Amino acid sequence: MPCLFIMLDNFKGALAYQHIKELITNGHIREAQEENLQPSSIDLSISGEIYRMRGTFLPRPNEKIRDILRSGILFPVSLNQPLELNGIYLIRLNELLDLPPNIYAMTNNKSSSGRINLQTRLIVNGVSSFDYIPKGYRGELWLEVIPKSFPVQLNYSERLNQMRFFTGDGRLKEDELRSINDRYGLLRGPMDEVLPLSPSAQLGLTMSVDLSSTDIVGFRCNPTGSRVLDYKGRDYEATEFFEPIPRPKDGQLIMRKGEFYVFVTKEKIRVPREYAVEMLPYDVSKGEFRSHYAGFFDPGWGFGKGGEILGTPGVLEVFTHDNDFVLRDGQPICQMVYEHLSAEAELYYGDPKLMSNYYTQRGPRLSKHFKMS
């Protein structure tokens, strides 16, 4: 069988499920579990090696993280204790990489960690950027973890973030996007009608926030250190950690600085199986807030096996930065960027072989840790 990096030498874009599986088979991803594979990404798992840090950091070129640990550790800690609110922790991941010379990777929060405002950022040896693994990287993976709204109890092998692999920039340009929109109808309205694409100065599709379609339009969380969420828990009441936001009579509400919100998009989006999507996490043209921590949307999202699903809304994890912000119904809030896949993904989001927790989500759905209303 030809080497994967030779087979994909002329391709630019993200790797599909079957090609990520081949990376595992050929030893490019070590200590990985095939059950952690997703249609266009792999979930990464935490080890029991964890440190409380003085502050966040990035390595200098050629600098190893273990060298930094010798001078930057506050103290090693145990997973038996919950991660404190706003504490900065560094956790070694179980997986190791030995990437081919033309494949690089990016990481992002999983939906379940993003929706509880558990911030994760990947760090690797010699790379002065978060969530980026360069071509041909060989070595350990480390995860910076910061509970931003409440303390969180983690457990060994918990999966907090996900990794997507690339051979180059395969993001769809405007003409390509319009072509596949004509074929599939990527954005849908409440009656499944195809919506026109809004002009944008950036790549991708613009989506807006929904503050009018449901009695509860979102959830608000004020930082609190008094209640601990156990990450393996599945039956919490929403009101234990979040305050429901009723539909505003005037179609607008004020997001307060430093608070965390969960909303949903007004439009529904479809991701055909030969594409992957990323929601841009921070777009200053849309406002001074981060609109999504968990930005990877797999092939099959809002599409299904063969196009039988006519769109699924996206959940928005919004964290305000510098100022209070007036959010209004129908306001553009996020940008969805489509990427070519190396092949039609053999598995799709919602596939019975996978555990797709948010496959049928409608409205501002909280994470899997909370009871469905």
C-alpha cells in the first residue's frame, strides 16, 4: 500500500475518517483508540499527569515543554481533586504523534467541554502557537485546561478536545461555496426552505443568533466556585449551573462582560459527507466576543447518510470579552468555513456506529452532562 503522504501529495484539505484511521495503522498516531475516531477528526484523551501552572505559556522555537515544566510548575496535582475555577492546568495527553512530512493538524474543544466553558488549548514542543501541530511533528501532546465558569472534576482518559488533520488549505472559495449550495442548499430556514447566502468579506457562510423561536432562547452562567461539575455526570439539572434566558419581548438582550452564554443559530446548516466545516472561534467583525469554543462540524452534520436531513442549527458558546454587548435577534454572529475532505467520509455525524450526542439538537441545547428538558 502506498504511503499516505504520497497518496495525498496533490490534495489540499482535511483528512476523512478512513485516512485518519490509516494514520493510526501506520504508527503516525500512537496510543490512540479507534473508538475515538470521528468522521473527520479524532478525540484526544487526557492522562493522569497534570500540573497546576503559574500562568499560561507558549514554548519558544526548539524548546521542549518538559524543560519549561522544570521552572514553570506550581505543583503537580491529582485527578482526584477538581480543577479550580480559573485555575490553569497542563495535562499530558495519552496520544503521541509522528506525522508524515506533508500533514499538519489543528485542534479545538469538543462540544461537551465547550458548552460548559471548560477552555482547552493544545501545546506542543517548539511551537509558539496554540492548537497547531506543524507538518512532520513528532512528540508528546499537552493540553492547557482552564475552567472558566465553575470547578470541574475530570477522570482519566476523558476526552476534552479533538484534532483534525490537513495537507493544505482546502477551504472553499466563494464560487465553490455557491456551487455546492446550488446542489445541496447548505442553509435552511424553519420550514426547511433553502436560504440565500449572505455576502461576506470572509470565506464561508454567515449565521445569525435566534432570540425569538423558543420560549427559552439561551442559558447564562455566572462564574461560581461553589458547585463542582463531575465531567462523567449525565443527569444534572440545568439550573444547578445555568440560568435559563426567556425570550426577550423586544428581541434583544445585554450580554455582560465576563459571563458565558449558550445560544443557537436561527438558520440550520448542512455538511455533505465530502466536506468538513469549522465555525470561526473569534471574529471581530461580528463583535467583541468569542462565538464558539467547539468549532469542528463533521461531515453528515445536518445532512445524514445521504441528504435525508434538511439542516441542524449550530449551538453557540459565547464568552464576552472587553465590554457588555447588546445582542439582537437575527444578528450575524458566526462564520462557517467549509473545507474539502480527502474523500467522502466512510462514517458520518449521526452514524449508528458513533455516539453523536447532538445529532437531533434543536434550540439552545446544553452539554450531555445535563438532563434533556
